[in-house]
Amino acid sequence: MASKRLHEIKSKFQIAETKPIEEALSLLLNYSKDTVTFKNGKTSAFKAKFNETISLEFELGIDGKRSDQMIKSFVRLPNGHGKSPNVIVISDSDLTSLDPNIFLCGGRDLLEQISSNKIDLRKYSICFTTESMMKDIASTGSSRVLGIAGIMPNIKNGTIFKTSEILKSEVQDTVLKNVMINSNKFGYVKCDIGKIDFESSKLLENTKEVFDRLNQLKPQSVTGVFVRRVCLSSTMGFVCKVIL
């Protein structure tokens, strides 16, 4: 049985129709930003009681089980993604200038804690390091632990910097603006483009950047239509097919 919320969405927004991205974003923002008053008298500027994440999902013309057609990379959003992720930074330089609420920083001492499972890596979404620290990551046995957690630094996804100076100057901007583009075995890619409190123009800029980057990553072995379908959604809102 369909919920009252779903009936409301279907009656107001005609989500079965494919819409231009500008129109779909406008509808999604208007719906999710609707002010709600709760039983205790408090109000929220967001219908879902929190600042939802807005995402794009692409159905691609790839075979997700073939290694030469898998897509895994980062895209830098010009207006950021609005999240505050937990990040590990492994470096032998002083990184006290980085926000301790976001970054867990350290050198060989941190690697020894990681290798002995003294740090819960489930809390962290990504790990950055420098080329010079890769030997220490291997020698301490941390590479195996980081690999199991899915956050082992890799040159291909931009998580290994050449020097500590470059890492120190770029890592904060990288963390707050980079999002992962990663295809699954069914050939779908889901990518966050911002939050409900973003302006529509900023979300459109982020969308264009994701679409351009995805086309750059098209595998050479793929023939025919690459992007078959695109859907826009929010955490607690509706899903709408869009035209980019």
C-alpha cells in the first residue's frame, strides 16, 4: 500500500515524466525545503528534518563485470558536496593546521596503530598520503588493513601526493570538493552533487562537472550509447528521470 507521502509526491510533481534537469531540481528543492511544524511546536526548514543529500544516478552502457569497463575515479565539484567526511592523512610533516574534526593526521606512529587495529577504520571514508610514505605503509603492514577497509591510497584516484607540501596545501580543498564516481556490477554510477540548502545554480554547475567527467572516463571498449538514463533524487525525496 502506497504511503501518504508517496501519494502527495505523485499528485504534485508527476515524477513519472522525464524532465529537464533545471525543472527537476526546482521541484525537488521546493518539495524538500517545505517548512514543517512538529507536535512539540518546533519548526524545520527541511521536510525531512535534516539537510538531505542530492544525488545523480547514471545507467551506463557498460558491462560492470568486465575489468576494462569498470569506472572508478574522483570528480572535483566546483561548489563542493556539503559534507564533512572523516579523513586519514599519513605524512611525516606537521599538519596541525588541518581541521582536527575532519582529519586524523600522523606518520609512522599512526601507521603502527592502524596495523595493530587500534583505530576503527569504519569511521573514515578516505585516506591520503605522500609518495615517500608508501614504503612505511607497506613495511608496517598497514596496506593490508587499509585495503580491507577500502581506503588504501592509490595514484589513480588522486589520494597520493608527490610531496608533503603539496598535500598540506591541497588536501583540505580536495576533501571538501571531491566525490567518488564508482560503477557497480550492474553498470550504474551514483554520485552526490550537493545538499538541499545549495542554490539551484550551484547544483547545476556541479551536475555539469560530473557529466563532463563521466564522459571523459568512457572506456574505449564501450560502443553504442554510453549514458542511457539519468535520475535525480534526494535522501528522503522522490526520484525523477532527467535530461541533461
